[in-house]
Amino acid sequence: MNINNIDLLVENPDTPNVFQLPPEAKRLPAWRLWVPLLLQIGLIAAVPATAVYTFVTGKTVVLQTVPVDPYDFLRGYYQVLSYDISDRTNLEKLPGWKDLPAEKVHCPPGVVCAEKTHNVKPQISFYVILEAPKAATNPGRPQAWKPVRVSLENPTNLPANQIAIKGKYNSWQMEYGLETYYMPESEREKVNQEISEAQRNQRQSFVVEVKVDKTGHAVPVSLWVRDRNYRF
């Protein structure tokens, strides 16, 4: 507030004493508000947009789940699943495993370490190449695709019956972003009961249908328990 404004207030005591910005202060350009806001909206929308892209353009793949504990399958409002291709002992049998970057294991004095063990570095991402089944053996539900090899890079020119799915290795298993599913409350107990009954006769009794795009990203589509299908 300059001197002239002070004099004006003194001469006019009835004038409310309201703070005013000096004339040189200018309003911030509108773009300084909208640009950060749009960037934040874009970041929030990027995750579902990627999932939609994968769902629309991806190839349908069926993954074999591993047996689960029915009491551990339901955790509140979501389900936890694991797959054959999540288990390191299954992956290390595949071609390409020993080509992945390994970490050095230091043996304590007096301890003999296994020389043939290839300890892949934790937290690295690589691809598992899956191959479609040659013929359907169970008309009630789709057949699981079989892992045939692993690769550090996303392979190109795969045959039509193969697809590469990307995962991250966490030192003991692979994670594909397909481990947690949220389902309607009305179906959770029903699914849990179906799996419990199915596993009494056949341990590997349910599979998960997913969509995998050309980058290896996967999104869940549905869960098959015997001949019954539950959409995610």
C-alpha cells in the first residue's frame, strides 16, 4: 500500500481498511493452474487406460493356478491367486533361465554351496513365453497355456500360438500383476465353496483367463472353476 492510499484512508475514515495488492502484482496465468492439474489427472488415468488397451488389443491366454487353501483364498473383499509360472522351481527348468543376470552368492567358510544353482538377480523383469495347447482335452473349461522358455527381452516374431507375458522376479517367485482380484460380495463365498469342493477331487481344478498385449502386460478376464465361469 503506497503513501497516497494511506492519505486517502486518513481523509476518509469511513473507508473500510481492506488489504489491496499493489498495482504491480498481477494475476497468475491460468495455465499455471491447469497444466499441473491436467498432468495429475493424466497420471491417475494412465493405469486404467493401460488396462483398457490390454483388454481390447490383447490375446486371450489361460493360466494354470496352483492349489490354494480355501480359508486363505478369501481375504476380505479380494482373492489371492498364484500360478504355475509364479513358481521359481518351474521357471528354472525352462530354456533361457541361465541366460538371465545372476547374483553372486558368497558361501560362508566351511559351507559347500551348490555350483549348479543359477540365482537370478531379484527385482529384475523378464518374459515367460507361453504356448497354446494343441488340442482341448476338457470341453468344460479352457486349457492352460504351457510355459516353454524365458527371455530377458521381449521376443519378436513369435508364432501365432505363442505369447510373452512380463513379470518381475522377487527372489522366490514371479509376479505378473495378476495375483489379487476383487469380486462382488455376492459371489465371493460362492467361488470359495466351488474351489473347495473342486479341489477335493482334482487339485488343479481352476484356471484364470487373461488378456496379454504385445508389450507383455496382462489383465485378468475371468476365473474358471471346473465348467463354471466367473467374470472379474
